[in-house]
Amino acid sequence: MTSPLRGLSIAVKLPLLIGALVVVGVTIGALVTYDSVRAAAMTGTRQRLGLVADQIGGMLATNADQLRVTTGEVADTAVVRAFVRDPSAANRAAALALLTTVTNLSKKVPVIEIRSPSGALLLGAGDVARWTDPHLDSSLARDAATRNTGVLGPLHAAGDTIVYATAAPVRLGRRPAGVLVAWWKITSTRDAREQLNALIGAGGRLYIGSPQDSVWTDLVSRVQGPPVPVGGTRDVVEYTRPDSGTTVAIARKVAGTEWTLLVEFSRNEALSGTVRFLKRLGLITAILLVVLLSGTWYASRLITVPLTALTDATESVATGNFDRGVNDGRRTDEIGRLAESFDVMVSHVRESHRELEQRVASRTRELQERNEELEAFGYSLAHDLRAPLRAMQGFSQALLEDHGTQLDATGKHYAQLVADSARSMDRMILDLLAYSRIARAEVTPEPVPLERIVRNATVQVRSVIQERGARLTVDPDLPEVLGHEPTLVQVFANLIGNAVKFVPAERAPEARVRAHAWNGKVRIWVEDNGIGIEPQYHDRIFRVFERLNNGDDFPGTGIGLAIVRKGVEKIGGTVGVESTPGSGSRFWVELNRVPEESSANAT
Ligand code: ADP
């Protein structure tokens, strides 16, 4: 898989990578901190509220003991015992008076009763029907009758008020002869409850309840109990209250009672301080991120900006432009030193490049001069050689014509050979001169009509065509090309001449000229039905004096194709051949086509 970063420049990649690392690092750090702080806050709150629950539970247990003792003291009064021993009218009246006094005195004790050890109600002061539960009453009485100390009953809901009972045995000697049951109201004001809750702190709320009877109070009135069982082995439970969301509760059994103490707190409230802290942490993290990312961006630019300048300068040096410097002298660190060294290096390269160019230019000039001298020398040499050759030709001819009668057949043959050789050498010199002329000619390519060129070339080789009875087909609509007319006439005269010449004597030569134009180029083909050329000679035949056949079958000097190549190259074209021996040859010349607008001007 290819990385999506692959195509990006370092200037983008570096800040992206470092930025991503910073974001990941800071985010992980923030998340870990968030989690630890939350966990620590929850643990702290739980421990503190657990402690509070323990203390309040202890206080309640002490209080319960106290109430049991108080109940026992009343049960032990002479008046009560007298009633239990002898429930005469007088004793009953005295006992009732005592009990009524107690209920009147304490608003917290709405009912006091005296029951038999089996639980039957013997005497009651206060509104028994309203405040008590007959079933609970008798079972408590039965329970208390079997014990030395008093008992404390579960919570009971009398309407909206929560009450509970304490019961103590009334003893006559060792025998429990009756039971005194006192009912107590849990009455606390809302203010008192709020103060208590405020003391607990952390949004905690205190409840007391008898879970088995589902009776719970917030110390003021009856309330809905927790939705899950509490007071089991786990002292911390979690549940949802519709009014306060997720709630965490700590439950404690109150020693010596059937009561359970519950301290509840809302998770959100308990964590509100932490949330504030975390919000601040989030803000600081965001600021930190911005600072770090800006720093990263700035630091990466410190590297990538000079790197880009260096890359641009290197590219510009690669294209031969040495004028671009990278050192602005403002930096003295490693990058500054690199830029300075780069500039020094470029100046060295520029210097050597300049020296090299100068040397190449002077060598080229020298070479050109030598070449021109050589060509001039060759040209004049060829010229000078023609005079003695013409003399040899003339005199051998004169010898044959004027003194032929004095020569025998061998003498005439020799004289004829001298004349033929001189003619052939003169032909060779003329071809060489033509080659050297083309090689030295100053040629400026211009639009020329190919049709006219081929026509003129054909005129030049007309005698050969007629001699061989050749058939030459020239395709119509030949395009215009960029070239030099005299040169191209010479080129095509040589190609057509060869096409007609290199055909076995018994075959009638058939040559064809056609052109194919595409993409600003024109390829002109000169095809024949001649002897063909072995592939290994396809390049060699374009060199001077390269001939593949003997002069008897196909006379020539071996310069024709050298002139073709030199001439075509001079006007910016190329030349080549496709051929297999026995199946004819297809010589081609490729030239530039005349652009549309200049072609319009030329016509
Ligand atoms: P010349 O024609 O004077 O021999 P060229 O330079 O024109 O010299 O040709 C070089 C050689 O290439 C020829 O001697 C011949 O062997 C070969 N050649 C040139 N044109 C053809 C052709 N159309 N068919 C076969 N061979 C050719």
C-alpha cells in the first residue's frame, strides 16, 4: 500500500507528522489525567462519606440504646409494675395517668402502651389506632418479653410520619409479667435536615430506613427508598434516581436495630469540582496544543524554507543557471553554513563551467578553421588534379585518332584504357567536389515544393532512365518541405539514379517516389525493384567510397549516397533504407514539413 503522505513535500509532511504526534501525546496525557482525577475524586468522596456514615450510624446506635434504657426505666416504675401485678381500677387509673403524662410531656412519644407478654394490649395512652401497627406491636411485645433489655422495632409509616417503637419487659421478680411499648415519632424540621446534609457535604443526603419493610425517611417525612437492595455485603451501590441522575449510595446497618443508614450523593455533584478542574485542564491543553503546533510549524519552517530554497537553487544549477544564491547571510547555524558552502560550491562550478565553455568555444573555432583549410585544400587539389587528367584523356584520344594506324590492337586497347581511367577518375573528382561543395555550403532551410524537386531531379537522370527503359512513378500531391532546393535536387537525383541503376540487366527497372506526412514531418520514399541490399550494409553504403558491387555491372564512384546523407543532414533531416536482397530497396528521406502559415505564404 502506498503511503498517502508520499506525494507531499517535506514542508507539509514535517509539520503534519510532528503535529499529529503532539496531538496524540497531549490527548493521551489529557485523557489519562482526566481518568485519574475522576477516579481519585470518586474514591475521595466515597471514603469521606463512608466515614460520615460510620459516625452517624454510631450516633444512632447510641441513641437507640438510650431510648431502650429510657423505656426500661418507665417499665420499671412502681406504678407500671403495680398495674401489671394487679390491674385493679385504681392501679389502672394510676398507670394511665403516668402514661398520659409522658405522652403529653413529649411530643415525640404519641403512644405508650402496656401489653401482656403474649402481646395483648392491656392499657394504652394516646391515639393507638393512628400511630401504631397492631401486628408490629404484639410481635415486639412478645420479643421484648423474652429479653432482659428492651428492643427497638423497625420503622413504620403512620401516614406521612415515620414512627418506631421501643419495648421493655415489666418484671415482677424475675418473671416478665408485661411489656411497656413506647412509640416514637421521627420529627425533624427541613432546616435541621438541610443542616445535617450540609454537614455531610459533597451534596450528600442522609436517609434512614427499614429495607425489609421498604420504609424510608429523610428524617422529615416518608420518602421513596432506593431502587436496589442496600445494606448487603457491598456497602457502596450505584443506581439512578429520577431527580438526581446517577446516584452513589453508602449503606450502614445501625448496630442493635433493624435500621439501615443510607448516605446518598449524586455522582455529578460529587464530580462538579473535578469537572471544573477538567474544564480548566481542557482549556490549558487546547492552549498548549496551539502553542506546540505553532512551535512545530515554526521549527519545521526553519528547516524546510531553506531546504526548498536549496532545492530550487540546485534545480536551477542543474538546468545550467548558476546565478541563484541561497545564502542571505541572516543565519549562522548549520543551515546558514550549508547555504554558504552551497553558494561557494556553485561559484566554483560556475567558474569551471565558464572556463570549460571558453575552452570548448576556442577549440571549436580552431577545429572549424582547420576544417575549412582542409576543405579548401581538398577543393583546390581536386581542381588542380583535373588539368593533368584532362591532358591524359585528350592525348590518349589524340593518340588513338591521329596515330591509331601505327598501333597494333594491344596498343589501341592500352590507349583506350588510359582514356577510360582518366575519365573515371575525373568523374570521381567531380563527385568529390560535389560532396565537398555540399559539405561546405551554408544552407538555410526554406519551404520548397517537393514536386518540383523530384521533377528537376528526374531531368538530371533522364539519360539513365531512358537507357534502361525504366518506368518511374511519382505520386501526385507531394507536400512542401523545409529544405534547400539545389541540395534536395541533387539528393533525389542520386536516389532515383541508383533506383534505376541497381536493377539486374534482364529486369525492366520500376521506381516509385511517394511521400507520407504526419505530425510536422514528411517521409519521402524512393522504391525500386532492384537487387536489394544485405541488412549489414544498410548504414555503410552512406559512407564515402563504400560500394557493394563491382564497377563492371554497376558503374559508379561510391560517393552518391554520401552526398545524399550529407545534404539531408545539412537541412536537418535524416535518411535510411529498408531492403532485403532480391526484393528491391526502399530508401527514405525524412524532412520537416512546412508549418501551415508559412506554407500559405509560399503558395
Ligand atoms: P555508386 O552508386 O556510385 O556506386 P552510391 O554511394 O550511390 O555509389 O552507392 C553506394 C553503394 O550502395 C552502391 O555501390 C550499391 O552497392 C549500393 N546501392 C545504392 N543504391 C542502391 C539501390 N537502389 N539498390 C541496391 N544497391 C544500392
